[in-house]
Amino acid sequence: MKGRDELARSLYAAASGQTLLVLRTFIKKTPKTPRGEIDFARRRFEGEEHA
């Protein structure tokens, strides 16, 4: 995604059916996604209940 001044990246996961969960969106500062952002999104996904 591109905002007015900066680029953003979103981490998402496919859940059941046609549900898509956006787990984390952050301002992109480097080409590589920081490990902390991935870990945060993973913890958030694991905390969700998926039917």
C-alpha cells in the first residue's frame, strides 16, 4: 500500500471460508519485513478463534 508520504505493508492470513484476516499493518522502512512484525502478526493470529 502506498500512502501520501510512505509505503505500508500488511500481514494477513486466510481463515475459514472466504475470510481474510488483516493481522498487522506497518510503515515499510526496509525491503525485508522485520522479524518482530512477523512475530506480532503470528501471535495475533494464534490468539484468534477460527471457526
